Amino acid sequence: MKKLFTLIAFFVVSITFAQNVTITGTVTDGESGEPLPGANILVKGRASGTITDMDGKYSLSVSEGATLVFSFIGYTSQEVAVGSKNVIDVALTGSSLDEVIVVGYGTQKKKNLTGAVGTLSSEDIGSQSVTSAANALSGRVSGVQLIQGSAQPGNDAPTIQIRGIGTVRTSVDGQNSDSAPLVLVDGVQSTLNDVHPNDIESFSVLKDAASAAIYGARAANGVILVTTKRGKSGKPKVSINSYIAFQNATTTPSMLSSYDFARLKNEAQTNTGRPEVYTQEELDLFLNGGDTRYSRTGFFDEGYRTGAPLQNHYFSVTGGTEYVKYMFSAGYQDQEGVVIETNSKRYNFRSNVDVKVSDMVRTGFNISGSLTDSNEPNYGGLGVTQFIRDMIRKAPLNPLRYDNGYISSGNVVLAGRTDGAIHPIGLATEGGNDNTKYYRATPNLYFELEPVKDMVFRANGSVYVQDRKQSFFRSKMTVSDGEGITTANGLGEYRETDLLSTTSTFELTGRYNKTLGKSTLGGMLGYTSQAYRQDFLSASNEGYNNSLITELEGASLNPSVTGNASEWALESFFGRVNYDYEGKYLAEFNVRYDGSSRFGENNRFGTFPSFSVGWNMAKEDFMSSLKDVNELKLRASWGQLGNQNIGNYPSIATINLDQPYVFGNSLVGGAAARALANPNVKWETTQTSDIGLDATLFNYKLSLTADYYVRKSLDVLLSPPVVATLGNLTPPVQNQGEVENRGYEFSLNYYGNIGSEFQYSVSGNWSHNDNKVLKLDEEFLSANKVLTKEGYPINSFYGHVITGIFQSDAEAQDAETFGAQPGGSLVSAGDYIYEDTNGDGVVNSDDRVIIGNPNIRNTFGMTLTADYKGFNFRVLFQGVLGRDVENGVYGTDGLRDYSNLTTAFLDRWTPENTDTDIPRVATGYKYNNSLFVGPAISSAIVDASYLRMKHIELGYTIPVETISKLGLSNARVYVSGQNLLTFTKFVEGYDPEDAMTFNNVNDSYPQAKSFTMGVNLSF
Amino acid sequence: MKKYIAFILTALCLGCADLERYPLNSIGAPEFWATSDDATLGINGVYNVLAHNHMYRDFMRHSDALADNAYSQYSFNYYLEISEGRGFDASSVWPWNFWKKSYEGIVRANEVLLNVPEITMAENTKNRILGEASFLRALFYFHLTNLYGDVPLILSKQTVEESLVPRNPKAEVVAQIIADLDFAINNLPPSYGPSDLGRATKGAATALKSRVYLYNKQYSEAIQAANQVKALGYDLLPSGSYKDMFLPALENNSTESIFEVQFLGKTGTGGVGSAFNASSGAIQAFGDVPYSPLQELVDVYETGDIRKDITVLQPGQSFAGEEFNPIRSQTGFALIKGVIEDPTITDDGDANFVVIRYAEVLLNLAEAENELNGPTTIAYDAVNQIRNRAGLDDLPTGLTKDQLRTAIKKERRLELAFEGHYYFDILRYGASDLQASMENVTSVTGHERVYDPKLLMWPVPQNEINIDENLLPQNTGW
């Protein structure tokens, strides 16, 4: 760091001068021939330059042999060597006209695109510091929803949904993976966790069926194509990007202090006719101190770290000759978590080599790999999630350590009580460590043959190997109840697991393009096969007396071992034809014929067709008078995609061998069927219709994309329940039901400048999605809270409506007498009033109604950038409008045992405080106010909408002449902040992005807000 | 050009994917049921169901909390809803869990009974396995008839399409239970070698038959079956062994115990430990004892009854070397019958669950004899054997039939407390006993129990009716 500042100081004082010649000329729009006022002309490698006048003319003094760079916002830059010329006229073309984007099995000029594809380039991402590549998509691409959930280092990949949830099975299993899109990195099925963000050249998100149909069976939830950087001809270019950041939790849960807890616990005991637990003397000790056995500190001061450091370093070399081009990179990230005892290191490398063997033959070998090494507290075998939950749920009654120096066992000696758990901070710091390592490698070899111009055959093979090695060490602890000491936290337990998975892919494609007069016809045919296998092994031992040896050989009590394996395979044929008439009329047809091992012989193969058309209206004569319209394209598409996410063997009936029993005091094996199979199960089909519009206006300054889509999932794969008299077996997967996602998306970019020095851009996007189950034979309720039912969104909250709080016992008993409470539970003043929605005089499970929708309705993002004389500023806002989440911390479980409550309960109902919507406190199980196990209640459904300043950054690019002496071609320093500002009405103390699924806001790893300083250097 | 085509074709074949993929961790159903090993694995898989939470690992033991023997504070187990009659309806979880688990066992037993006859194997082993399956199927159906009355009688393999069945009359199901038990009696051995200890015996089937007849008021048959058990050589253990009968010290190895659900403490993956052992640790370490004997039970013990201190931990007493702190229990008492005295056990424990023992057979005999022939010597003698072993004197002579019935009920309640009998006994005694049992509980504030005649039977689970309307009509009152 110190070195860097010395360098910068040096650059600032060194300025050079040279002898000049004068160049004049005009800069025009290449399409219309109109002059371009305000275009930039810079001398390459120097800070000097000028801009064109109102007629597009310029005049500039330069040294001979210089190179001029002509640029204009929205247009592709051009470089012209001065040579002996005195007049240089330049026609620039709109950059969007040339923009080439990556699509399935190929590339396409954006102007010829007929499907709905969202893109994000490395320039757009800039130096935004994201710990996981997927986070770069947040707020950037319309139609893409990121649900963050846990932000734990090494485990912070968000859940990605493209255009909503299409498959009902998600809600059956509670597994979001079923709605996750297919991710391909350079054409190889992979995960975004594997890629260093700086390696990424571009993202392409294939949103509609027409774009994604070429991926057939796996593409129902959309496709994300990631392209990594590749070498270009020229001398080696070295890039170094480094930053360090300091992170804090965005917000800290606000829980009752020991004094308030004890006070409310007493009140709750009294409210339910029980004796008080804490004496006045004890309350005083909690409030004022005086006895170290009575704690006065909450958990979060020690459990959360402030200024947790994060550093990320990236190094790459690119370059090449006519015959060989290369890109090597290496990345390193070291992140301490905002929760103590959590951290993660990640090492990445990548090598992309392309070789031109002859004019006809090209080949290349790419390999990338990574190691992620993450730690978290073992925490009694339950990990950091339970640690966070305990910091929220446990009352902070005991000190971390007693005066004898030992960690509290959870006993409160004086009162003879116990909360039965070692102090959370003590258990987290001394209870052992869990480690997860992911080793990933993806070698990929290709050959390309171009026997005739524009006819290319390509074969490539790749293997994606991932090995997850985990170790779990639960160490014995010595704890104290304030007097004696005792051992706790198990027997000293160690477990090691290994999950090796490989995906081998082979692909063969051939493509040919032919221009005949005004028509261009292109075609592609391909074959691919893919095989997956995973092998799992787990072994454990117990009896570790200390933490010195954490290997399996370190003990020999209760040894145990288990393992399993599974496989699937795919085989597919696909093809594409596209037609283009004068760039005006575009049409494309795709088809894929997919076979999967997951389906029985009867339905092994499925066909997925799609077609799309486009009309570039701006090229029509009748539009030529509209000078402000540079481009205007209408698109329409229709297509079908498949979903095979149903487990590996749904069509095969099996007998499980994991049903043991005990005879003669020894374990013996047992066998039984656990699940029903359906030999006729077939693909779920998702059918998407999309109409869209792309426009570019005002000299390419404003571009706009809008889409409207209807996405229907047909023959939805789900497991409707079957009667238990079949043997209490897992229901077979069946094809039934229909789900619809319908929505629109806008994105807009505006580039502007004030003079030649100040440039700015505004870009924004908005996506709306409505989810609805169109057909479903059998509704189903998950976790007693969310219902999937015909006519409603998937996973709608289903429960009781709370209309208020009983203000008097008489009122409450009246209601009780008339059965107007669920199950006729005992109620008093201060308890919730449940609505008798069907008016039958009794409140019971029949009164439950839909009370919320956890599906995200709107997502939006906005980016502003400004550049002035080497300074650049950018800010990204991102948000969600319309998402309901159950507040899992609200009321937790009503002061049962030693469960803490949020400070919201300081405003609970009491006879003195009646104007509140927080019910009275009560001990133990009270059906009325508790949502611990009961059905959802409307008062606990909260709006998780938010607007967040995701990223703000100020950078300075040091002028080239200052740094060129050191061989640097680019040097930039910046400071930035992440998640610095959030506007939300979500639960106080919780981050709206914490909520992964519908109701687990109470144990999510906290989001970080961070302050970053970084530098980007190129040689 | 030719060589390119050759290259392409070669590459294609290299890439050929085999789409025939079969499970690697489990056997395809058609390949199973081929050898005697499969038959053994299959019958063991039926026993496996017994060790589940919703059967003997948790529910049966704690079913006493559904009557006035105990209180369960944990709402998520639904004991409260059922015991208090509040919030208990056809959608409640317990009736569904128990229904599901019972049919899981029944269908597994059916699979054995349908497939094992086809296997070529030693005839005596085959018959024994078929006998075990018949016994277990009878046990599962017996529980079902006690809680739900009429239930579907499933004896063959069904497809999803065939599965929407109606309920069969209880009498028809009971007849099948008796037939299964008779088959078991004829095919099961009286005892096993060391490695098979825990399998159902001729005695288990005979004793269960006496219970089934008693429950169905076929008293002479109940007496006959009880006498047949005695003839097999079973007897009561001495007083000094009473406590250990429920602990690993004596499991599977006493003249009194007839059938036990087998548990083994922590043995790594696949271990089958009993949940209730965990309460040992709970008494010492946790904030609240989840299942607590009620004051109303403690009051029933006569002075000198050794069973009181073996069953209930009371204030002032110590357990596992530590004085019991009654604040940890909602009732001030903790259950210790069958709980291993080892505070380090906070997870699965070793102790078996005694399902059938000779003391019950004697009480079956006493009750059936009294109902059939009045207060005879046979009835007196059977009850007095139980009382004497508990350290109590003989019953006073000259009791009327009603008085003796009351005495037998009390003895059954105390002797078999927390062994999965009391709640079922209360249900079969009928409405007035259930009402008395519920209204008797006043010692836990805020948990008064509200009687409703419908509570005599559980509702057919609504989740099942939702799929199969043929299960209607629902039981009375639900």
C-alpha cells in the first residue's frame, strides 16, 4: 500500500512536452452522415485532446507519429495513426450496432437479436467489489431476481430466479435449487461461485424460451452464460486489481437486555397464573450489576465483528500472436466474516489458450480452478446458523465467564435455574470448528475446423470436477456453573465428509452461414452428451480429549462410516436456422431433442422447439425522416423448454437398505421401500411467449428495451400426496398442474455529456412478475404456513387474520365462550383477536385464508455514472417492491424457557399500554399469540420491500503520461462503499435481504456493509 | 473431407452417453425378495417401524400424558391439544402421524407375507418370518382399531389407482388380527438364540391375543389366552428386579418380559436409540422436563408402594447423584421409570421399551375373570400377585364385582404406567372414565381439560380424507 502512494506521488509531478503539427477534420455519424458535435479526440497515451464543434469539426496540435483516438458516447471508438496526414475525417458507428453478444452455442449481433437476452459486461461491473460473481447481477439485468439469504463468507451465493418460480415442486421440497437457472461458463455447466468476478468478460441472461431452447431440458428456469476474458494479439498486457474492505453487519437484531427479559418473564408468568421467576433483588442485579454471575451484556457486542477485513487481489496476463493467444489469471480473496469465528479464503486460477494451427484448424485448451476454504464455529454440531439463532433467542442472563475463569455452562446458580446451554459466545469460540473446502477444476479442450469459409465444425470436451471436503470438530469443553466445573459439549467428536462430483460433457457442433443477395441464411447442428456422478463418503470418531489432533485416527469411540453415490446422463441433438433479409427482417428457429436418464424408457426423450422473429423498423424508408430514431426493433418469440429436476431415479421402484433394527443388542440391517415410482413420468414443459422492443434514440444516447412475457409451466412435475394406506411412502412424481408467470421488464440507458470533460450516464431497469397457479388438482400446505393452490401464487402465506387485541378480559372471555378463538384456547385481555373469517361462530383451521405472497413482484435497479477529468463516480441503487416475509423473530415462542424477545415487546399490551399492536407476554404455549408452531398469522407477515444503495464508488484514473514512464498503461485508485444506505419498513434490526425463503429471518447470516479501497493497474 | 467425417463419427461415439442409469444405493424392487437374506432384511424392516418416534420411541411412552397420569408441556407434540381437548381436530398432526406410521408397518408386513412364500429357503425360517410379520401386522392393526375404530383393512399390494379405499368395520379388522395372531402362535418359536433376541415369540403373540380379546370384551377367550401364556413359563420378577426390568440390565432376559421394542444407544449412523432415555440428561440439564407425572397420579399410590419412587422423581429426591429441582417441571415431578441414571445421556439411550410383560397378562386375566365370573379367587389371586410384588398387602376380601373392577383399574394404572397402556385403557373403559380422567386434572394452572364425548375416538386424519373421500363418514362428533 505504501509503495503505491509513493508511485502516485511520483506520477503527479512528471509531465512531458513534445513538438507539434496541426491536424483538422470532421467527425460524422457513419449511418446518417450527420456531423457529430462534442465528439472527443484524444492523443493516445497523452492527456491532451479536444472536442468537435457544432459542425463536427476539430483542430488539434499533435506530435508526428502520434495516434488519435476518436470517441463519442454511444459510438465505437476509432484509432487513427497521424502519419503524414494533415486532415483526418472520421465516421463513427453506433456501438450498439456492433455490439456482439453471446447467445446459446454462438454469438449474435445485438441488432439482429430476436430473443429476450439481458447482458452485463465487464465495463458495467467495473470495480464493484462483489465476493461472489452472481452478486454482480444484482440490480443490473431486468427479469433477474437475486435472493441473497446468507451472506456468510464462502457461502454467500444468492439464489437466482429468472422471471419468477415456474415449478411447483420447489414448494414441496423447500428446495430453491429446482428454480435455479442453468449456468454455463464458457459453455461448460458450472456454478458462478467458481469464477473470479474479474475474469468475467460478460454475462448473457437468456430469459425467453426462444433464446434458451437450444439448451432444452435444463433451461426451464432460464440460462446464464458467462464468458471469460480471452487473449488478443499484441504484447502481453498485465492487469492487477487489488482492494481491501472493512465490513460491518448492515443491522443488528435488537433483543431484550437481561433485566428487561427477567422483568417480562415475571410479567408473563403472572399473566398465565404462575409464580414469578426472578426476585426483585435479582432484577436489581441484572439492572445495576454487583454480582458477576448476573450478566448485563447482550451477545451481539461480542458475536459480531466490526470492521472485519476483506482483501481481494487479482492478477492477469493477456496477449498473443497471430497463432497463439493466451490469458492467465490468478485471484486471491481473504474474507473475515462479520460474525466471529467465520472466514473464507478463495484461490482462483484460469488459463485460456487459443491456437490457430492453420487457416482451417483452430484448437484451444482452457482450464480454470479454484479452492475455497471456509471456517465456521461447530457450535454443538449445528454451525454458525444455530449460533446466530441462539444470540437472538437466548436470554443473555449468564456471563461469558465466571470469576473462576470458566465459560458459563448455562446455570444461574443463585436461583437454581438453568437455560441448559453453554454461553453462545463461549460455545462459538471454544466449541470446535467446521471447515469446508471446495476444490474445483474445469479443463476444456476444443478443436475447430473451417474447411470452407463460414462453415465451422467444433468439438469440445470438458469435465467439471468438484470435491467438497468437510470436517466437523466438536471439542469437549470445561465449563462452570459459577462454582464447580464440569465437562460439556459432547465426547469430543470429529467427522469428515467427502463429496466428489464430476460432470463430463462432450459437444459437437457444425455451423454455416451463407449470404445470397440481400438474404443471409445461417444454420447450426449439434450433438451433446453429458454424464454426472457423485460419490459421498462420511466417517466419524468420538472420544477426542482435546483439540490437538483433529484427524480420524485421533480417537476410537463410536466410529461410524457411511457413503452413497448417484448418477444421471443426458444426450441431445439440436439445431438452429436463422434468416436475415437486409438486416430488416429477422427470423430464427431452434429445436432440441433431449434424452435424460431420469425418465423411464416410455418418456425418455423430449423435443423443445422455439421460433422468433424481429423487424428492424428503423431501416424502413418510412422511418428515414425520423432522424432521432437510430434503431427501432420489434421482436416476438415463442418456445418450449424442459425441466428434469425431479431427482435421479423417479421412474424406478427400489428397496432401501437403510431400515435397521436391533436384535441381540446389535444393530442388524433391514430393508423396505420408501418411495413410490412412476415409470411414466416425463418432462415438465415451460412455454414462454415474449414480445419486445429495442430502441436507440438521439444519436445513440438513449437506448431502451421493453419486454412483455407470459411463461407457462405445463405438465408440472410434482408429487401430489397419496393415501398413507399405500404404506406411508413418498408420493411418486407426477406430471400435473400449470403455473403461470406473467410480467414485463424495462431497461433504459442514457449517455450524456456536458462539454467534453464531463460525461455521465443513467441506466435503470424495472421488472414486474406475477405468479399464479393455473391448475392444480390437490392444493398443498407446507410448514403449516404456505399454501400452493389453484388461482393463487405459489407458496402463498395461509393463516389466520388478526384483527386486533382484546382490551378486556370480559371481551376475551365472551369470544372464548362463543368459540371465536382457535381451538377454544384460553384468552385474556392483551391477546390477539382472531377473525372468524367464515362467520360460523368458531375460529378453527377453516378460518385460515391467504394472507400474503412471498414471491417478489417488482425488482428494480438504477446506476448513475459521472466522469470528469479522470475522476469517475458511480452509484448503484437496487431494490424490491412487493415481497412478503414471515417475521420469524416476532414473538419467537412466547418466553418459553429462556427464549428472548425483540425490543418490540417493550411496547407490548399491558393494562396501562393498550394502544399497541404487540400482544401481552405469556409463558409457555399460547396458541393465540405464538407463531412458534402454529399456523401463520397476519400480524407476523411483513413487507420485505426495500431500496438499497448497493454500491457507491469514487475513482481517479491517473493521467497516462504520468505513469507511462513506469511502463503502466492504466492506473486507477478508488474508494467505494457497499450497502451503505437502505430504506425499508422491514423488521427492525433485520436486513430484508436476509430472508432466503418465506420465514427464516431469524438465523440468516447478516449482510455486510463495507468500505473499500482499491487500485487497478495495467502494464 | 473423408477424414473429417471419420473424425466426427469417432468423436460422436466417444461421446455416446448411456441413458440407462439405475440407483446405486438401493436395490431395484424386481431384484429383491430373491433369497433368504432378503426375507430377513424385509422382516427386520417391519420391526424398524416400531422404533419410530410416532410409535414406541416416543408416542406410546408418553401417551400417558393424554390421560391423567402426566402432563406434556410441548405443544409441538400435540399432547396438549389432545389431552386438553382444545385445538384438537381432524387436521391435528398426531392422528395423522400415528395413522401413517401404522400403515407403514402394515404395508411392510404385507410385503413380507406376499413375497416371502415365493422364496426358496429353509421352511422353518420362512414360517418363522411369516409368523413375525403376522404378529407385527396384528399389533399395528390393534393400535389402529383402538384409536380410530373402523379402518381400511389392507392385506394385499395396491397401486395408486386402487388406493382410494373405504374403511372396514372394526369387527372385520379384529377378526383379521386374531387370525394373524393364531398364525403367529402356530409358527413362532417360544424363544430365540442370543443373536435373535427381541424377535416376536409364541408368548408375545399369545399375550397380545389376550389383550385383543380383553379390549373387545371376549372375556373367556382372553382368559384362555392368558392361561396359555402362563403355561409357556412366564412369571413375575421379584420386587428387587422391578426397576431394572425397564433398564438395560435386564432387557430381553427375564421371565416376566414377553416383548420389547429394541433400542440401542448411540451407535453412529443408523443407530436406533430410545428418545425417552434422553430425559435423564433433561432432568439434570434442561430448563423444563418435557413430560411430567401429574400430582393426580402421585396421589393414587398407596403408602409402601415401591412403584411410586421407581416411577416418579419427587421433590427432595435425588437422581443420578443430584438433587431434583422441581422448578424444572411444570408439575413438580419428573418421570424416571425406564430412564437410565446417567446425566451424560442427552441423546439416544439404550433402554428397551417393554411392550408386553407377564404383569399385564395377569391383569388381563384378573379383569376378564371379574367381568365374566365376578370376584373369583382367580381374579383376586392375579391382582394380589401384582400388589404383593409392589410391596402392598392383598386386596380386602369380599369386594363386589364393581369394587374389584375399580381395584383392577387402579392396579393397571400404577403397574403399567408409562408403558403405553393407560390412555388406551381409559378409552376402552368408556365415556365416564374418560370424562373423569380429564376433569380430574386441576393441578396445572391454565391446562384444565375439557371433556367432549367425541374424544373417545380419534378422528380419521383430514389429510387422508382430502385424498380419499371413501374414508368418510368421519367418526362421531369430529
